[in-house]
Amino acid sequence: MKVVVHIDNASRWCAALDNAFPAATVVTSSASAGERQDADYLAAWAPPTWLLTEQTQLKGIINLGAGVDALLASPGLPEGVPIVKLRDAGMAGPMADYVLYGVLHFYRSFDRYARQQRQARWVPQPVTGKADWPVGVLGLGAIGRHVAQTLARAGFPVLGWSRHAKHLDGVDCHHGEEGLDAVLARAQTLVTLLPDTPETRGLLGATRLAQLPEGASLINPGRGALIDEHALLDALGDAQDDAASGHLRGALLDVFNEEPLPAKSPLWRHPRVLITPHMSAPTPLDGAIDQVIGYLHAFEASETFTTVDPATGY
Ligand code: GLV
């Protein structure tokens, strides 16, 4: 068995796979062409086109992340090769922390206190009961589910939304177009954790953002493509006026249409936008490697398991 690994710190992944499969040849994508050729498996995060096209014998591709958008968008992706992806290899916990931080940031007015501090203004803000702060969570995959239930345990009413009907203890689950309207109409804070697929791209444009209650906030740790950035800037209102707010009160954004977010993006300078550099839920090495080892065993034993459906994009 030959495995080619393509990711930052690939040598650490290779060492772990070497250990788990002593008879296998495990190389990184920076090995020579001869060493890479005729691999059985590619374990990769956002592989370059050449790496996909040079491989003609692949039995499987293991996506070293939860989102498969970059892989599926690659013109080099071979047809018919089964693809598997990391499914909450320990990302859900950090993601829930990130989202909880964001919800509390707006719920307890830390955005307003930051502004007041710049003006040396001492004004305690009123605290609403959590029961009056419904949080919408769009996307109830392995990570979205955990986030939704963490918020529910923290005391917030949670409105979950997915394409197909789901049931989750403690979460008021909605689905389909009408379900989305119901969630948007009530969410004081909206969290987007959907994959980037043809159906979700641009999901939140001007019309849907306007459906949110006046003064709602947005947290996007999912994918940049879910949100029309121009519509978001419009909904946030005047960037020159620190105190004014548009229909939306603020946004915490971790992902963008273009990453790194270009220095010229007005999002960087908007006073009501908080930006983090796609760090909400880094892939933890140990959990991820265990999943990759499990997948390789399953592939080699011809077991059946869930693969990515390129048509739906997840
Ligand atoms: C990170 O963004 C991932 O998809 O795992």
C-alpha cells in the first residue's frame, strides 16, 4: 500500500501512518515524482491539481478536513474515486467554544463595551434573559449538532436548520425553505455552519439578511461562500460611524470568500466586524490521524462506509 500525504506538517502525519502500517510506503507530496507515483491513497488538504492528475491508480482520497469544497472544486479530481472526509475528528469542541464566545460577545454587549472603552464611557448595558435570545444554527452535521446542543446547554433557545428534517434533543429543529424563514425571523444571533455546496453558496444575501430581527448578529465559522459579503456590509450599516448600526448589529467572521482576507477588504476596517483567520476549529492531529488510520483499514478490507457525495458536496 502506498499513501501520499499533502498537508502542512505532513511529516508528522507520515510518521503516524508509518507507525500504524509498517508495511506501507508513506510519502509526502514533496517526495520525488518516482516516490509518489502509483499511490493507492491520497490523504490531503486542498491538494494542487498536479497532485491529483499525476495519480492514476487511486483507490481512495481522504480529505484532511471537514469541508470538501476545495477538493471537489479542483479540476484535477479523478472521477469515480471514493472520497472520505474527517467527520468531527475533535473539531466540534473547539468550534462550540468559538461560537459560544461569539454568542456571549453580543449577548453580554462586549461589542458595545469595546466601543465605550475607546470613548472612556461607563455605561452598563441591560442584560436580557437568555430565553429572549434565540440562536439560529444553520447546518446540523457532526459539528453543527454539537454546537447547537452546547448552546442549548448554555441556556439559549436554539433553532436548528438543515436541508432535511432532523431531530436533536434540546434543539428546535427546522428544515427546508419554510424552516429557514422561521429560523431567520427569530434568531438574535445566527450561526452558519453549512458546507459550501452549489445549494448553499450565497445562501445569505440581502433578502435573507433582512429577514433577521433588527439588531441581530451573525457568526460565520462555516464557509465564506455562504454569505454575500457586499450584502453583509450593507446590512451592517455605515462603517464611518462607530456608533451607528444598520439592520445588523455586528458580525464575527472566521471564513471568507478569499482567504487570507485581502488587506483591501472593507471588512477588516468595519467597526462592527470581528475577524479571525480561519482558526475556529483547527484539525487536531491525534483525532484526525486515528480517523485516517480507520479509513485506510476500511478501504483495504473493502468495508462499506459513508463516502462524500460529489453531487451534494458533503
Ligand atoms: C476546515 O475548515 C475544515 O473544513 O476542516
